[in-house]
Amino acid sequence: MGEAYIVAAARTAGGKRGGAVSGWHPADLAGEVLNGLIDRSGADPALIEDVVMGCVVQAGEQSTNIARGAVLSSKLPQSVPGTSVDRQCGSSQQALHFAAATVMSGAMDVVIAAGVECMSRVPMNLSSTVLQQHGYGTAKGPRQEERYPGIVFSQFTGAEMMAEKHQLTRDQLDQYAYDSHVKAAKATKSGKFEAEILPIEVVSPDGTKRMHKIDEGIRFDVSLDGIKGVELLKEGGRVTAATSSQICDGAAGLLLANERGLKSLGAEPLARVHHMTVTGGDPVIMLEEPLFATERALKKSGMKIGDIDLYEVNEAFAPVPIAWLRHTGADPARLNVHGGAIALGHPLGGTGAKLMTTLIHALKDRGLRWGLQTMCEGGGLANVTIVERL
């Protein structure tokens, strides 16, 4: 089996709901990331053999194969194909897995893995709620209903279940959210994100054009008291909007190649994909699977959690990374060192590629070798990727 190397990685700075990035059509935004990968790698666009793109809500402006729409909105020739992936929040991490497997097999030599979600323009759950309202039914069919009677699958319910199961207090969740903003603010002010962010032109409300290159969701003036003052999402619960990931507009991508691809590109790799795992678990608690997927990934790769230098665990809700730390025995100082989705935003289908972009750049910045990325996904799924920085 061949190797899969990451040659280039880039992401847009996140935009708040209705914020700076909301003026961008998703295909154009994703196309801009494709352009950025070509520019950063110096690759001949004609060498790209496929684009695999994660996107969760494939409706409206994100419908009809958003990957192909992004290609046609970029500088890539129209001969470059594209396909769209939905593994819920792990969609672009799965896009990375598919792209990596393809170049490792030798079926293709150069493939782009990417992801996009413009949640301002295509709201979460749009593809299911609109059709349901018009009488076209729901995704939960009779056999699922028989297996999970009366259960409405919900990430919010899952977050509360995790907090209760792992005995996490409201104070612990609030503190974690505060720390996420503090780390993200510090990373931004010290320029840690500059190398990974692809600036894009946006138009301010007054019509002024500017380059958007700072994540909008970060609360630079965050206070613990302010976070503690946010009301609970559920009476008697523990999770609030402040301890949940932010709705976000954004895109990210990675250019992958095997040995032949590297030679044709004339490029030096940033990292090597060392291991890939995906598992399925309880769809009701839903968000807990990264704990067990990480165990499996470490066992299959022959590594221990202490061998990994940095971890990116998606902050869909604060209970997820806290429970992950407890379960794996990982070092908290190595987790989400530049903050996470609570501060930076979670553009659903774009987040997997976004986290990998941040992980690779953080490893390089710190002179470290091994990185692990995982995230919870709808349906009780989880992807794990281990990379080696080169």
C-alpha cells in the first residue's frame, strides 16, 4: 500500500451567522479554497484528478453536487470531477479519508479533499424540515422506529446525556468554553492562524470591501461570568449556547498526493496520513463515539495516547472533549491548543478539513510530529485520523 501525503492545507476564517462570509455563495466559497490550494502548492490545475467535498445540508445553494459546483466556480479545468460526501459533522474528515485511500491505492495520484457549509444561507436541517413540512416524510423509517421507538434523534439531547453520564457540571462546561475563547483569542493575536487562513474579500454593511482573515466567533473580551450568565438550553440541564459550537460559514481543503503525485507536482509534503478509522455507536447519545473510535484507532495503529503530540477533538458541545479527555487519559495541554468550535465556529461539512488544517499548522509551529483528529457525528458516528508532520 502506498502513502498519502498532504501537500497543502487552507481554510477560510469563520463567519458568524449573517456575518462577513454570508455574502458568499457556498460554491464560490469552496471554489476559492480550491484556488488557494493550487496557489499554495504551485500545482498545475490539470493534475487534480478528483475533488471530494464534505457538506451536510445538501439543499438549495449546496445541492446538486456542491463539489462539482465548486470546481466549476474555481480555476480548475472543467475536466476535473467532484463528488460530495455526507457523514454529518465528519463529512470533510471523511472526504480526507476517501481522498487518502484513493491515492494510497494508486487509483489516482493527486486528489483534493475539502468541505464547505454556509449555514447563514443554507440553515441546519433545511433538507429534512422543508420536505417534512410538505408531507414528504422523515428520515426515520418504520424499521428504525421499531428499533428506537418514540426517540427523536437530537444532538442537543445527546449533549445533555453525555454531561449526565460523565458527571460533568455546569461549571466545568462553562470553564471549558471560556478557555476555548481565551486560547483562540491568544492564537489570533499572536498570528498562529495566519499561515492556515486564506483571506477572502467581503463587503461590509456600509459597502466597504475588505479582506476577511479573522474568525468572527471569537469573543476577545470573554469573561467567565458572562458565560455563566447564559441561560440553559433545557430546564434542569447543563448545556448552554455558550458551551455549544457556533453556527458558522466557512470552507477548508487539503491537497493530497502519493509518491507519483509528489513527483508530478514537484512539491514537498506537509504531513503524511498515518491512520484512518471510522466507527458507529449509539445514535441516541450520538456524540460519545469519538471516545471509543479513538481507542480503536490507537489499537490498530499500534500507538498510545501519550505518543500523540497534539489532539483536535471537535467542540460540538463542551461535554464531548471533556469526556474524551477523561476516557482516553490524554494530556489536556495538548488538546485544541488554539481553541475550538465553541470559539471558532463549526461549519458542519467544512469542519473536518478545517481541524486538520489547524492541526498540521500547529504541529509545524511547535516542531512536533504526531497529531490526532476526531469528531462526533450525527447517527452516533466518529472519524479518527492520525497524521505525521514531515
